[in-house]
Amino acid sequence: MKKLFAILALFFSTQMIMAAPSTESKVKKGETELTEAQQERITEIESRVEVIKAMDFSEMSKEERKDVRMELKEMKKEARAMGNGVYISVGAIIVILLILILVT
């Protein structure tokens, strides 16, 4: 049992070291740049977010604040979709680890 805990601790510590983001790997993989239209849309989103940050929410009604929150959520989803990132949830990581443990 102690051996299993030692192996798991070693595994998790090496995974934490390798989990650091690296800009070099993005260049090596040949990651594509955003198109000009996407760049313009990102700029529009950033300017709209700045305008929303400058708003005074205390003077708004509850429904106006809700509309602003929904707009921000939609812009966030759109910006993430343009990034083409791969996201793995904590649950997925746990399932992968359990499968690896059961296989060995």
C-alpha cells in the first residue's frame, strides 16, 4: 500500500511539473494565427468589456444587470471558441487516472 502511495505521489509531482504552459510548444506545433476578421471581433469584444466595466450598476434595474451578465457570458463563450483550446475537466482527469490504475 505504501508503494502505491509513493508511486502516485511521484506521478502527480511529475505531472505538475510538466503542466506549466510553454510558448515554445505553440510555435513548434505551427499553431495558426487568428484571421483579420477574428482579430477585429476580439478588439470589439475587448472594447465592449471596457465599456461594461465603466458602467454604474447601482443605477440599473435587475433586468438590465441580468442582460449585461448574459451579454458578457456570450462574449466569453465566443472568445473561447476563437481560441480553439482544449479543455479537460477535473472529472475527466479523475476518470483517466482510474482507468490507468485499473489497467496496470
